[in-house]
Amino acid sequence: MSGYGLALDPTGDIYFTTGNTASGTYGSATNIAESAVRMSGALTNVVDFFTPSDHDTMDSKDNDYGSGGLLVLPDQPGMFPHLAIAAGKDGRMFILNRDDMGKLASPDFPQNVSIGSCWCGPSYFTSSAGPRVVSSGGMPLGSGWQNQVTTWSLTISGGKPALALVASSQPLEANVQDPGFFTSVSSNGTTPNTAIIWAVGRAAGSSPYHVTLYAFNATPSGGVLPQLWSESAGTWPNTGGNANIVPTVANGRVYVASYKELQIFGIGGR
């Protein structure tokens, strides 16, 4: 899951995604590949799961669903209070009903949106306009990848939970590693125009390769998430190993750990 952690719901059940198996060997009882899985907290049984209907194609093309982490959302109002989000290499971000994840069905039971290839994981916040999911996939650009931050609202479509596009950032600096990255959100509760999306890009530039910390206003302007600020936040010389860096927000500061270095950012500079 590219460094994204396991998720737990209030009952203690554990959620995660799985990757490839040998094409044609999938089994819903013994080999739940390319899937989002809900397992009992005691690790004794699989409670539920979702497998995309094209799992064999995903296997043959090395399009691991497990390249991205799974996010359990806080309880939501309405018909679908218990939701989860997960995307993978093929760029489909599925919104899952944790009360009925869909198992293996054709056509796919959950709704999905395209976010670009994802070695990444989503984040979440509640804005003055309602709940928002933050995605962070990427598209190929020359010999590298161009990543982008996008926000989505929670909706219902066709009697199922769905995601609707809210806004996207301008593309980040092209990087030389796999697409996607990780985000965090800070805000003054739901006070309007206070939410900031923090992102750390993957290794970019030329040797020594650097990583950059970005700040985006989570309140869109004309369908765009305005970039507020960016600055180099360290180096990452091992381009063969993705810089899976999560910006940590605490005590009014942002902490970024890179190669043998920790940088701390706050009002007035580092």
C-alpha cells in the first residue's frame, strides 16, 4: 500500500488492499487478490471484501489495486453512513459501502472515479461546504510523472454512494518516481477558508533529487485549488525507492522527514 497504514473502523475490524496474484488463480475464499478487504480485528476471518470484475486483467498488466492505501471515513449522514475509499495503479478510486462492500460482482458494485495512477492514499476533511475526500494520483509526462491534488464531495448516484469532482490543483513538479503521493489537511474546524492541504512530492529535479512541500488552499477558486506556497523540504537520493512521505501537521507546524533529515516549517520560516 505504498507505506499507507492499515485502517480500523469503530468495531475494531481491519481494512487493507491486496495486490497481484498469478493470472487466473483468484479465489474469493483462499486467494482474494486485487481487492479491498475487511478482516476481523482478531484476524480470524474475512468479514467482507470488494474485488473489481476485471481482476484477471489487472493481474496480467501488473495493475495492483494494493499500490494504494484504504481510508475508512468517519460516519456520514444519510443512506450510507459507513464508507471507505481506495485506489490503485490503474487510477480508479472506488467508494465502498462498508456495510456491503460488493464482493466480486460484474459489473462492479461500487462507483469509481479516475484519479491517475496511484502509489498513494487518500485523505479526508470536513469543510464549511461539507465532507471532502482528497486524492493524489499522477499521469505520465516524458520520462517521469506529473501529480495533482484533487478534492471530491460525497454524493449518491443510482442509489449508491458516489464521488463528485470539486476542484484540482495545478500539476506539481514532474517527478522521477512512481505517480501519487500523500497529503494531510489542517484547518480551524469548519471555519470557511481555513483548510489547507499539505503535500510532499516525490523525488524530482536532478541529482541530488529533492522533495518539495506544497500548501494548497482547500477552498477552490474557479474549480482550482490555489497553491499558497511551496519549498524544498529535503533530498531523496534513492530514486528506485519511492519517497512515501506524509507531511505531519502538529502544534502549528509541518514536519517533513526525508533522507537523513527532518525539516520543520511554521509561520516565519523553518
